[in-house]
Amino acid sequence: MTRCIYPYENRAWEKMLLLGVRASSPGVHMVGYQHASITASHTNFVLAEKEGSVTPLPDAIVTMGEVTRDWLVREGHYPQALVRGGCALRQPRTGASAPLKERSPRVVRVLVALATSLTEYVRTLAFLQESLGESRGWEIRIRPHPTLRLADAIRFLPEGDFRLRYTTSTGSVAEDLAWADVVLYASSTIGLEAVGAGIPAAYLDLGDILDTDPMGGWTEFKWVARQPKDLGLVFSEIEALSNSEYEERQRRGRAYTDAYFYPVSDRTLQVFCEA
């Protein structure tokens, strides 16, 4: 073996892997692959001042795209020469081959993407209950994470107080995005996938100390609801956009997600061999 590529998250087990391989096979080139969206809450990626000179790190880190590559250098304090943009092996392609979704005249179909933890589930459901509990013609579809059951979160809500009318997704992400007029998320990468498909997204700020938004700091085709009362205003703002401004924001969203998720190609795959 001359090269070892492993998923990079700067975890303790990775440092054990690096030390073990280098002790037994010092000639092996170690490459870490940063393979998922990053938020300010991913403190495991952040190096303290001068930590990079003493902690075990791979010989190179290949990221899923330009956005996370720049984040590791800027926020994670990694040496720029260590980090290279590769491609997003786990994400669907969002490039020019996929047409942007046609705009709906009104925000009616609301897709809610859940992820991360039951705590997030409970807080998101409470947020939705307060903001969307009084129906104004909205159709709400909730997409749970495959490893966390929605029913387990509902049990934590006050019995009889949760009256949100919704359906639960039973289809694929692609089917849900084809259905939705807007996507709400608190940490899910589906928010990014929505923007890449030309669908506006809204980040639900649940009050965490550290930001859980994979698109933190970017607002070209993404809105932020910091309180439940903000959500109706977000929908109104999306509806008030002129067609030309909406389409321009769609294009900016596509450009951003293409920089976040570099498409798989011979050139981007070659980065893994050259890093």
C-alpha cells in the first residue's frame, strides 16, 4: 500500500490511524477526505494556534469543494498548502445538466428537512407549531432523517398542544424537492440541495450557541427565520421578488452550490491521486 484515503473529521480515531500507519508503514501517503457540509458548530475541525505543528494530520486533505476548502483555511486554521478542492462523492450533481426548478406563484408547499438529533426534531416542531400552526393554505411535508423517528420526537411535545397539520415524506429527496416551493432546515444538507435545484431555502435558527447552518454567512437565495413569527415574513418576501430577481438569485444559488459540491469528473477525481 502506497496511499491511504480515509474520511476526515479530525476525530481521535483518525489520529490513532495516522500514528499506527506511519509507525508500521512510514512510506504510505495519508489523505483525508472532507466529505460533508461544515457549520460553525463543527468545532472538531478547528485547530488552535500552532496545533497543526503538534497534532497528527494527514499529508493532504481533499475537500468536497471550494466552499469547505476555504472554510478549513479561514476558520479551521489549516495550512493552505495542506488543503485541496476535490469533489462531492456523496451528493447529487447540481451542475448545468439539471434545470432550475420553475417558480411557483405562491409559497404553498413547504418541505421541512430534519436531521442531527431528537432535540433538533422537538425544537423544530415547536418552532413550526408556533409559526405555521394557523393554516393559510400551506401544505407541510416533514422529511425525517433515516436514522431518527419522527414519532419519538412528538412524544416529547405537550400532549394535546401539538396541532400542526402535516404529512410525512415517503419518497426520495429528489421527489420531495420536485414537490416543494420552499425548504426549511436547521442543519440538514437538503437545504443546500434545494438551493442547487433552484428552490429557495430558509434556515430555522433554533437558538443554538454555535450556528448549525451549512450555508452560514451566505444569503443570496437563502433566508433566515430567527423567531417563529419571522417565517411568514420570509414567505412573503420570497413571493414579493420580481421574476427577474428570483431567477438571478436562482443562478447565484446554483453557482454557490456548485462551488460547495464540486461535481465528480476525471479531473476532480485525479486530485485524490495527486494530493
